[in-house]
Amino acid sequence: MINRIDVNLGGLTLKKFSFLSLSQPFDSQHSLDIHVTFEDINDLLGKGIDSQVSLKELTQKWAGEKVTATIMQGEADTSNNLKEKTKHTFIGIVKGVQIQMNDAVDNTLVIYGVCPTVLFKTGSNTRAFSEKTLADIVEEVVNPFKGLLKAKISPEFGERIPYITQYQEDNYQFLQRLAETYGEWFYYDGEEVLFGKSARSKTNVANLEYRVNLTQMEYELKLVPLTFKGQYYNYIKDEKLEVSSKSETVDLQDFAQLALSKSESMFSEEVLNIEFSGDDEQSLISKSVKNNKSKSTNSLAILKGSSTSLEISIGSPIKVKDDIKENGKIIRTDDYGSFIITSIRHYVDSRGFYQNSFEAIPQDIDYPPVAYPVFQPKAETQPAKVIDTNDPEQMGRVKVQFYWQKDGDSTPWARVANLMSGDERGVYFVPEIDEVVFVDFEFGNPDLPFVRGSMFTGSALPGSNLFEKDNMIKGIITKGGNHIIIDDSSGKEAIRIYNKGNKNEVILTLDGEPVISVKSEGKIKLEAKEIELKADKISMNAQQDWTVETNKGSIEAKAKMQIGGATVNIEGKSQTSVKGNAQLALEGGAQASLKAAMVMIN
């Protein structure tokens, strides 16, 4: 078996090098190191052997350029040419150039390459996605880089995601978090970015045999905690969702299954995990619990090894066995089963010697074979503008738009914190459209906003009805002009309730002699089953007419009653009685008349 490597660097083919190292982890950036002598660099550039190697010139020439390294393995034909059997290609970008100079050895130029997913790590970004599928979201993130890298996007999760935020994360972190959340494969296979297990093209199983093409191996089984209960509260249904990891089964091969069984026996305490914020359906929290358990099972069994086979690559399946021989005959075969490569490092030296070292976990699993190094971002309280208040669930929720969101974008319906709430009771104040509110987040999750309160701005001030330099005024003013103003000024303490233009007003004064004043430019109407007025003194003043009407009425003064007017008429439509229990005096100053069809005086 012979090996050959071709390196294309900025359009030039590098024919000689000291050694090449290619590191390809599943869950992080790939790196390529090519060590070349100054002599070979000058040969590549068509210069004399002793020409100066300029770091500045080479950086200008190669930094940011495409680099392709192709390792080929096969047999020699009759002309000693390589008859290719298998090959591995890495397409990357030159990230840096370094000169290493030493008196004891040849001066060396090191060319550093990285995979093109480094383009996803250009800095933290914040944006939100609403009512899109996982494939749509990944496509939108990857699309700006399509001319610089190839990508296949084929996630298993196909449902629409109501709302998800990329919050102060670079694109690579966000894509990894999406993969972690929805249990998807996301990695670079050397030539393409893959999102979704079904997107991978390298699915052929490589067979490794100890002492044949597997030169060294370590296989470790260990116990890890796997028992927990996931919990989340669904406020719309007002119910607590719980799922035990014990109820979620994970398919493992025999070795890992043994470690799982022992782990559940040793770590039997069922701890409570409340990190499942946003999993507001039983199916969602069940899937998340299974994903978390599956992620932990990746640590149960780990295979490490070194091989001379070029057939193995990152994310690809392998099978491992060991034929035990005696006197040249196989007496038994130890079958270690199937594995997925989670990390591999290729090494080629100037002689064409090839070797790799790798890590793998058992089974060709559907969930990711690694625990992505991601953390749920924590969102800070921040301002936003209300854009909708017509809550379809009639819960007093609002939609807001953060100042970092594009026009037309908004949050989902967000609850508004009030002093108290209950079934047809509580304090109900919902901010108005275009008001600036202060938004916080449930568990710090940027996908779960709620409104803590409203804030005045430079273009929306409290106004003279509320602001007072000594802070003596408190109040409520609604958009319709209804006012409740509390004045704490010394000697002027009062509570005023009035509407737009002061057309109707109720005043409760507390300065000196307490007074309650009710004023209206229109009509004041009191209506009740019973009305009772009680006071030491009652005064009524009608500027025009005063009418009292009742089915049955009585007016009684315990001491004295006086009825006076320019003209006083007392009329009973059927009968009128005037009676004095002790005396009755009827007097006309100028004239008195008593008139009827019949007059009886006794």
C-alpha cells in the first residue's frame, strides 16, 4: 500500500513538504498544518534555492486563499504509479503563514489552514426567526456564505418553530445550538458543511482489524449519571409538564448498553432538571429529555485508536474486530461492533507514510455522536416597543419589537407582569401600541420574553399633569384622557378623578376641612336599589327647576319644617290633607280664600 498527497495552494501545486497534519473534530473547527522547507517553497515559487523567503510576500499571496489537500492510498502498478483505491480530500482556507528558523535544522515555513466554517465565526450576532422550519433557519444562516463553501441541509426535525433567537452568538455557535436543541448532526466532512444526518455522503463502513490496519486501540467503558426528570410549566394550559429520563429508551450496542445499565443502577437518584424552558408540549419535552440522555450516553463507551486506513473519515461508520490466531489459524474473533468517528487526525510525512489517530463512539446513532460545546445564551432586560395588543387568548399579552429587530419582525405574544392576577380578578394594565416597555426573559431565555413595565422616553414625557419637581404628584392617565391624580402637596392634599377636558370631575380633598366634590358639565346620574343620604346639614341649590318624583313619599322634620317661595302650590290629584295634631293656623296676609263645591267646617 502506497500513499500520495497533492496540495493545491492558491492555484499552485505543492510537490514537496516535510510533513502534513490534518485535525478533524466533529464538534469544532478543522485545522491543517503544512510544514515546508525554504528550499521547497522557493522551488514552488520558481525562485532560486537561496532566495529570501518573505513572510510579508507569502502572507499577501496566500492568506485567505483556498487550499486543497488530497491524500490518496492504493497499490503501485507495473510502472510504479499509484493505482488509487481510496482518497480523502480536505478543502480549507489559508488562515496564516509562519516562519520557523533554527540553526540546528532546516528553516521551515508553516502554512496554517482551517475549514471554511471559520467564516461562521465572524462575531456575535443577534436576530430572531419566526414561524420557520429548522431547514429554513439554517438555510438563512448559511446562505450568505454559499459562494465560499458547499452545504447540505437535511434535518430530521421538520415542524415549524414559532420563535427562536440567535442572541449574542456567532453563526457557528448558533448552528451548533440548533443542532443540540433538535438532536441534529452538524459538522464539516472535509468538503461540505452538513446539517442533518441524512445529509452525509460518506456512509460506507470501513473495516478495521487489530494488527492489520488498526495498529493501536483503547476501548473504555465508564459509568455516568443518566437519571433525571425534565420539567417545564405551560402557562397557557396552566399545567406542569414532566418527563423522566427512565421512560426514554436509547438504542445502544452491547458494550454501551452494559455501561448504561450499570450507570442507572449506581446513579439511581432522579434529579430535577428545569433547563427545558420553551418545551411547552409533552412531545417537545419528551424529545428534549431523550436528546439530553442520548448526549450523556456518548460518554459511556469511547474507542481510541491509530490506523493506517484512509477509508475512515469524520462522521463515518467503522467496524472493529480482532482475529485471535494460534499457529497461524484463527481460533476466535473478538467483534467490538460498530462505531462512529467523532474525531480524527491525519498525518503524512515527506516519505509518504500515512497514519491517523481517532476517537469513536459505539453505534451508528440518529442523535448527534458528540455533546456540542454550547451554552444557552442568557438575555438581559432591555427596552422594546409595543406593536400589538389584540391578544387572541385574551390574556392581556402584547407583541413587542426589540430595537435590534428588523421592520415587520416582532416577538410572539408576551405576558405583561401586573401587581396581581387571577380568574376574573386582579390588576389589569396593558401598555398601549408604540409605548416603550422594559422586557425581561423567563429563565433568561431570549425566546421567552415578558413585559416588566413601561418607560417614558424623550419623545413620550409624563407631562405637567404628572411631573412635579418635588414629586408631589402621582397618577394614572389613560389614552382616552381619563385621569386619576393624587396630589400630596402640603395643605392641598387631594385626589382628583376627571375625564378629558375636565367635563366630569370627582375631587376628594384632605386639606383642612375634608371635601368631596363631584362636578359635571352635563348630567350626574345616581341609580341604585336604595340611596341613603345622611349628614348634619344638607343643602340643595337648583338654579332653575327642582323636581322630585316618587310613587310614595314623605318629608318629615323632627323639630321644624319651613317651605317658602314666591309661589307655593300644594296639590293632590285626588285628595290633600293638612293636619295639625295640636293646632293648625292658616293665614293670608292680605286675603285668604277657601273654595270648594262643598265646604265643611267643624
